[in-house]
Amino acid sequence: MSGNDSNQRNFEDRYQKLERVSEISKKLQKDDISLPPNESRVLLDFEEAVLECMNYGWEIDSMLEDENLSPYEYDQLVSRLEKLSEVIDILLEKHKENVATLNKVISLYKILKKLIKEIQYIEDISIILTKTYTVEKKTGYTIEENDYFAALDAFDSFFQKSKIKTDNRKESKLERELLELAKKVGKLEEKHAFNSLYTSQTILMNEILSSLEILEAMIEPFFHMVKGNYYSEEISSAKIGLVLLSQNKELDVGETIKIRGLFSRKRGIEELEELSDVLRTLTND
């Protein structure tokens, strides 16, 4: 192949890539995409189950604030633990589906986190009277073209080619947030110059970073539920503790039933890389 032929082939490949980028970015901006039916259902069921667990958890925490349980509170605690246990049993049955879908969301999140980079740059060098140099560094922001292509590919492979149109279809809050984020990322092709330095965050950059913070907060309860194996052992221990309390009124409630704060919102998902590897192993079993 001659040099001209090689250049022509590179030009054609580049043109096709740009056409595909434009096609995906336009598709993301339209309200015409959704998660595949299975992933959509799994996320919705998982989200509703997690919220139900958190609600039961808050009620249990409230009852355990007082070390002296009344007979009524004891009965209520038994009831809440039984309901909580039922939800956890369902989550355990769907464990593989949960981790497979959660891993896809986490993989997408990790790609998007790399999209907007902070860059240190030197704006000015000034000389003061002592003839020493003062370097003034500032922070700028950039979006590299290849990172944008990777984000578009990730969205394109994750979402349906067209929106699922049914009258009674429900979407999880997490899916809706992903769809909103997809629209914002789709707008970047027209609104931003890639591989360029912005001295401050643009409105669109700020919106994307804010959406990523919201997405992280939404992923966290799912993350901690999976990481803690849905707290099934802790709940089983609490149920045993309740039986012991019924037999011995002198036992300390806090020491016997150690589940306070179990379902409260936790901050920090620094172990995403580690969890992602764990989930990938589980889904390959």
C-alpha cells in the first residue's frame, strides 16, 4: 500500500469515526433511549428493595434508641426484622443479576469520572525586587477527545437503541439520572472544543460534574448492600438476639441486637475498583 493509499484509508477511518460520534451524541440528546428491559427491571427492583430496607432500618434504629424495650416495641421490632429479612432473602436470590447490572453502572461511572480533567498551568512568571521568580499556577479543565469517544461508546453499549414505549413502564431514579447524564454528555460534541484548556468550568462541565456527584450518592446504597452481603448475617444475629431477650430481660438491648445504623447512608465508595473486580468474578461463575 502506497503512502497516499494509507493516508486515504486513515482519513476515511477518521471520518467514519467522527460520523459515528456525531450519530451517538445526537441520539443521547434525544429522549429516545432507555436501558435494556432486563437491566431496567433489575435496577428498579434493586432500588425499591434497598429503599425498603433503609425504611425498616430507620424504624429499627428509632426503636433501639431506648435501651428499655416495651412489650409493644418488642413486638414491633420482631415484625420489622421479619419484613427486613424477607426483603433480604429476595435480594440474595437475585444476587447475580444485581451484581451484573451494578457492575455495568459502576464501569460507566468510572469512565465518566475521567472525562473532565483538572490541569495545572502557569499563567504568569513575575520578577520581584529581589530578582527571584514567582511562578503563578492555576487550575484549568480539559476534555480529551479519546476520553469523550470512550464515554460515548460506553453509553452506546449500555443503552437500548430506542426507548421502550409502554404505558405502565416504571424507571428507577438511578436510570433517570443516567439518562439525564447521557443527554449532557451528548451535548459536549457541539458545545466544547476537545483537547483544549478551559480556564474555568463551563456551565455544561459543571452540570456533568454535579450529575456525577448525584450518581455517586445514588450508587452508594447499592454498593454497600452488595459489599456487606445484604447484611444477612447481621439480621440473623439480631433475630437470635431478640429470642435471647425474650428469655432474659436483664440482657443489654444494644449489646444483644447489634444492627443500629446498619442501613443508614454511608459515605465513600473508594473501593470501586476493588468491588468492580469482585463483581466481575461473581458474574463469571
